Amino acid sequence: MWKQFDELDRWRREVDWRLAEMFHGARSFGTTGGYVPAIESFVKEGNLIIRVDAPGLDAQDVELTVLDNVLTIKGERKGEKEVRKDDYLLREIAYGSFERRLTLPRETDAEKIKASFKNGMIEITMPMATAVTAKKIQLATGTPAHES
């Protein structure tokens, strides 16, 4: 039996998936399900910090590995088993397995990487070599850079 909003909901999920693919690189990072955890990274006190938003996961649901200079974050957010698919009125929470790969600076020492999990947030910390910290570049005004 056709339900009134099933097709619209399917279309919305497809648009959400395409937007996630475009902004988070879901397919290029090897995500296999509909769940794409959000990631942020920044430098603080000489360390590269990577945070992965992973609500609904436990530490044992996540696997972190480093090979060469690529950090791989794998996991799975499992749906509730006691609710049948046909019983949902609205379902916006994505479930499924995921895999994200991030290229780390070449100078990263895998032995010094530390990771923690608290309140649905994975935090990965690694020391940054001074050679890979950002350098501020003065922006000249008026004259194109190639003419100066």
C-alpha cells in the first residue's frame, strides 16, 4: 500500500545523502551507510585535534587506525531493534556503518596519537611538527603579487 509521504521522504533522504556527499565527501571517504559523522579539526597548543561527533555510539562501536599518514575512523550506529520500519511516523536519525579517512601531516608520529571518547564525542590528539603549523602570509594591496 502506498503511503502518502513515503516517496517524498525517500526523495528527502536522497537529497540529504547527496548534500552529505558534497559537503563531507561521504562516498570519497568510503562511507557505506546513511550515517556520516561530522568531523572538525583544529590546532591547539601545538597539537592537531580531530573531533568526531558520534552520538548514540559506544567506544566499542568505533575503530581507529593509522596507516602511513592516513587516519581511518570506522564504526556503526545501530538502530533500535524493537521498532519495525513500518511503525515509524518520522525517522530522521541515520543509522549504519561508516568509514572516514583523513590525511594527516607527513610528520605525524602514530605512536604519539591519543584518542578519547566522552559523551558521544571522539577526540583524537596528536603533536604537530613546527614545520606543519600555519604560516601567516601578508596580503599586499593594489599591486598583483606576480608584478612586485
